[in-house]
Amino acid sequence: MFDTVCPSGLAPIRFGDKWAGMIIRCLQDGPRRFSELRVPLRGITAKVLAGSLRTLVRDGLIVRTAHPAPTQRVEYALTPLGRSMIGPMDAACAWTREHWDELLDAREASSAPS
């Protein structure tokens, strides 16, 4: 999903905006800071990441926790509702892997000159 050779945009099943599924995947092993999320999400801008995080917080899928001084930091973590998305996402990823060649063929056929 995070490999540039594997464009997640090919998957016909989306969870939220373009980045939401990948953000959820990044948080499945535990909380992360904003800067830590930008490492696996190489192609995302800070502005788009902030907007996607706000949307996921608004929808109750992640929680934003601001830790007070002396080491002020903000972490994002999955809520139980967000964690419940992992199973459906696994199923969608398995389906995409199973039909990968068909999806590529269809995409190539539709972009071929008529």
C-alpha cells in the first residue's frame, strides 16, 4: 500500500479520502505523531495530512491527544471505531490482490487510444 510501485489509487474500494485508509494503516500498531505519519506517507503534503487527520477525528475514527509540557507533543491513535475498520480494509486489500491483474488490464484498456 505504501510502495510507490503499488498505486493504491488502483484499488476500487476507498475508505474515506485518498489518504484515510493509509493513515488508518499507519496507526494500526499504535499512536504516532504528525511527523511520524509523514514518513510512510511520502507523497502527502502537510496541509493535506492535517485535513485528513481532522476529518478522521471528526468522524470518530482517530483521536488526537495533546500532551502537556515539558515535552509538548500531539499524537494520533485509532479509536475502537477506527480499529473496527481494519477487518474490512484487510478484506478489500485481499480482493484487490486477487484481482490485481484484471484491474490493471481494465485500466490499460480504457486508456488505450480508440
